[in-house]
Amino acid sequence: MEMMYAALLLHKAGKEVNEENMKKVLEAAGANADIGRIKAVVSSLEGANIDEIIEKAATATATPAAAQAPAQATEKKEEKKEEKKSEEEAAAGLAGLFG
């Protein structure tokens, strides 16, 4: 994960995402600067539009949260109905004890 953070930091700073810069960022952060992993990340990002990737990721993470809110509201309504029913059942049971 630190490799991706380093790449994002370089991109945000307007620096080229290359092996040398990645190694410097990772070493400055005190992270393991494994050259093999650095090469893999740099080659996988070659030609990629990082801004577009970030935008897609933000949209993908926002969508499930927005869809989840109505579902939670429905669950709360169902819980209230169940609570009301159990209160009514309890009252009916007590009425039976006292005739």
C-alpha cells in the first residue's frame, strides 16, 4: 500500500512517478524501498491517467454509501414496527391475566 501512497504523493506534487522518485519517497518515509516492487508499480502506472483512476475510485466508493442509506432507513422502520407489535402483544398478555 505504501507504494501506491508514494505514487499518489509524487503525482500530487507534480513529480514524475519513476523508480528513482518512488525510492526517495519511500526511504524518506522510512518504508521498505523494495526495488522489485517499485519497478512493478511504476510499470503498471505507465501510460495510466492517475487523475482518472482517482476519480473512478472516488465515484465507486461514494455509490455504495449512498445506496446503503435508504436500506438502513427501511431497516429502522421495520425495527420500529416490530417493537410496536411486541409492546401490543405484551399489553394483550397482561390484560388476559387480569380478566
